[in-house]
Amino acid sequence: MRIRTTKTKNGRLFYVIKTYYDSKGIEHSMTVEKLGNENDIRAKYGCDPDEWAKEHVRQLNEKEKEENQEITLSFSPTKQLTKNYRYEYQIGYLFPQKVYHELKLDLICKAISKRHSFKYDLNEILSRLIYGRIIEPDSKRATCRFAESLIEQPAFKDHQVYRALSVLAEESDFIQEQLYKNSFALGKRHTGVIYYDCTNFFFEIEQSDEDGLRAYGKSKENRPLPLVEMGMFIDHDGIPLAFSIHPGNTNEQVTLRPLEKKLLSEFGMSKFVVCTDAGLASMANKRFNNMQDRAYITTQSLKKLKKEYKDWALSPEGWSLSGSRKGRGRRKFFNLRELDPVKDYDKTFYKECLVDRGDFEETLIVTFSLKYQQYQRNIRQGQIDRAQRAIDSGNAKRRKKNQQDFRRFIQKTSVTEDGEVAEVVQCTLNTERIAEEEMYDGFYAVTHNLEDAPEDIIRVNHQRWQIEECFRIMKSEFEARPAYVSLEDHIEAHFLTCYLALVIYRYMEKKLGGAFTCSQIISTLQDMSVREVLGEGYLPNYMRTDITDALHDAFGFRTDYNIIPSKQMKKTVKESKTRIRHA
């Protein structure tokens, strides 16, 4: 450690700074302590500020040297472990805890606590529910046991967790609003384009709720179980903005506007483009985003277009290629029949036209790609092969479950050529259905009401995969379903904690630069534990890897030493609750 000074109009400011190197050998400096103005130091200590600062740093270095002395451990094969004493602790939660406090969720809990009369620590309960959802997702009761494995032991009881769920559900809108405002401390939010989608979560119960949240609907996973529907907005970086919960039988098209109105009224957002899939592209939603400073981009099913637009879209003539011009700025047009299967394989061609919707106009963009065409045909061929095997084995009589079921290519004939009723049902491949689907291979369509170039619209729409990934993480890694709560407010609080866990995880990904997969990050956090040596410190009980190095470098503290003295561990836990201050 050493002294650094900066000049101000009121005299020099003194800082204690420290240089450290990350796992890649890159040098960094961080502020350890702000000592104050030279005039204040002279008045307080009655000595020369430079001499005092020099002596202060010397003492700090001596103290650090003592703390870093080698520790010799001794173990006895005849000494038993202390009864009912936990020696191993989970420390992977320290990394999401860093983001939790940077988003000031602890202060949000403090503000909520002032409005209620409960005695438990809401911040402690909410944080543990979030850490558990990321690292070891399970029921609320099992999460309480998980909290007992953390190096910071909980003070709450199981019944207080369930009481806290009711409070969290009541304060859900406030939490989302404050979280959005606090998130700007972690960097600019790119909300010029926002993405919306819906999914549903099943409950392993036999009956739905009467006029409640858990209701029978069309499951995204084809499960015949009661569902709860979630709608969610994310920003252009894939970080969630807001969510809402609805009964499982709700038409997802009606869920967009209420949540979008909340962004307008409570979040202070006004100018943005809403990007959705075709299932949410109702005319009411389009009209709502065709006013003021809002706009929309939605996918469009070619099969559902009017015949004139469908014929235009499928016509091989009049296609453009991004960046392709001829003559004096004139656009060069291409014919799909003349494309080279090799040279043009990775290219995307497009055409656009205006569509009259009566009270407003929108632009239809259709794209075509040989690569996408081949991808769709490979998938279909696999389905055709499965259909043929089902026919050959006599298992083709079962009904198809969804639109992508291979059984859609099986046609059943139950009459003879003379029109009489046949005793045996004959199954064959439906070649007409196959040919009809092949017509649309390689084509993709979107509609919008912007004035941007088609290439920009296409690029923005391609980012919709991020919201699909958010839902996948929530369902797979976070195991948000099936949920093990039944009261309506507990259900809402359950999905609130899943949402908050997703926000925190996305910021963790951002800190790591997107270098690792979700499963890699979470499995690493799960494995990070330490074993206590009474009176000495903690022994890391995990493997040091590129991911652990990246975590420590990104979050500003380390737990990967041979032994972590007890004082140092307390300091590390404290650092996980504060922001990194760089010089």
C-alpha cells in the first residue's frame, strides 16, 4: 500500500491505494482508504500531513504483513470433532450477494419493513431465497436448510419465510420499480428496444383453483396440469425489466398492454420499440404501440397472410441483399431460382412492402436464407422418417399432440375405393402436407411501423432469443416449476424471487463478459465451499479453475488461497456487500 494525493482548490486530498494483479497478470489499483484533506489532517493531528500519512501507511503495511504470515496447522487423530458443530460452509453465494447489494435490494427491504409491523429481517429472508434459487433451487423449507449451510448463519425461522412471502407479493410492484431505478448504478440500461414474451409454469396438482391463478390452459410443455402464466419484458442486453403473473388460461395477447403501461407510468419509460413474436401480435397491441414515441416489431406467419401478400412473399423475383447496390445507388435485385447453393448459402435476402391495416400502415419484411431452408428441411426429414417408422410398426394410430408432432404427416384412410366403410384403417404418408410445408422453407417474416432499414429491423428481431433463454434458465437451472406453494400470494412471491434471481444472474453474466455458460457458472458456485479450522481460518474445499479466477477478478475479492484467516474471511464477507471503489 502507498499514498496517492490529488490537488483540489482546498488543498491536497490523501488516499491509501493498493496495487494488485488479477489471474491474467493485469495490474489494477484500488482505493483502500480516503484519509482526507491536508488541512483537516494538520488540524486534527497537529503534524505534517505527509509525515502522518507516511506513518499511517507503514502501520497498515505492518498489520497486513502480520495477517499474511504463514499458518502452521496441527491435527490429532485422537481428537474428535465438536458435537453438533458445522465445519463446512457454502461460499459461492458471496458472488450473487455482491450484485444483490449493488442493486440495493437490502435498502428496498428496509423501506418495505418501515411500512409493516413484522419483526423478522425481510432482507435476510429475501436474499436467501434468491441465493437458494440460483445455487440450490428447491422448496421454501429446503431453502431454509440451504441458508444454514452459508457462512453467514440465518436468524429467521421457517414460519417467518412463509409470512414474508405474503409481504413480498404485496410489494412486488414496488420492488420491481425500485430495482429498475437502482440498476442504473451498474451501467446504462438499453431500453430503446425491449422484448416481451409469455410462458407458463405447471403445478403438480390434480385440480385447478376456482377463480384462482392455477388454471388449465395450453401448456408450453404439453403437460395436462394446472398452469400459471408469466409475461416478462427484457431490455436489449437481455436483463429483465418487469414481469406480471396471470391465470394459466389467460390469452397472452391481453397481458402485454397492462405491463407496458406500468413501464410508462411507474418506470418513467416513454420512447421504445416493443419486439414480440406472432402470438402477441394482435391488432390491439399494434395500435397501442403505434402512437406517441412507441413502435413495434413482430414476427408474422406467412401462412396467415392474405393471398396477395403470400404470393408476393413466395415469389422468387425481386429480392435484395444487404449492402448490394448497382449503378448510381440503385438496388440490385436477385431471383431465388438463380442462387448459388455454395456462394449464397450463408446470405440472407429480403423484400419489403407496405400493408394497409385500415387505420394505419405497417411494413412487411420477408427474408429468405438457403441455410435456414436446409435447417428446416433437415428437421422435417427427421420427422418424416419417424412417421414412416410409426407406419411400418403399426403405431401410427395415436393422435398428434402439437403442431410439430411427426404424426401430422400420417394420413388415415378408413374407406374403400368404392366408398364403403373399411374394416381396417390404412395409414400412409401425407405427401400433400409435406409438399405444402416445404413451400415455406427458408422464409421468415416480420411486420413493423418504423422507418429503419430492413437490415436493422432484421438484426433487432434476431435478438428475441435472449428472452427465450431467460425463460429457459428460469425453468431449467432455477427449477421454477413445479412450484411447491399453493396460496395465491405465495405463488406470486415465488415467481418474484425467481425473477429477482434471474436479474442478479444476468448481471453476474455481464460482469463475466459472457465467457461461460449458465450451467458452468452455477455448477461452479455450487461447488465453492470452505472447511473451518477452529481458531485459525478456513480451507477452500473446491477446485480453482478459469471460472473461479474470472469470478474473483470480476467481483473484487478472493477466496482461493491455501487458507483464509478468520479475520480475512470476515473482511471478504463484508466486501461482498459493498461496491468496489477504484482509484
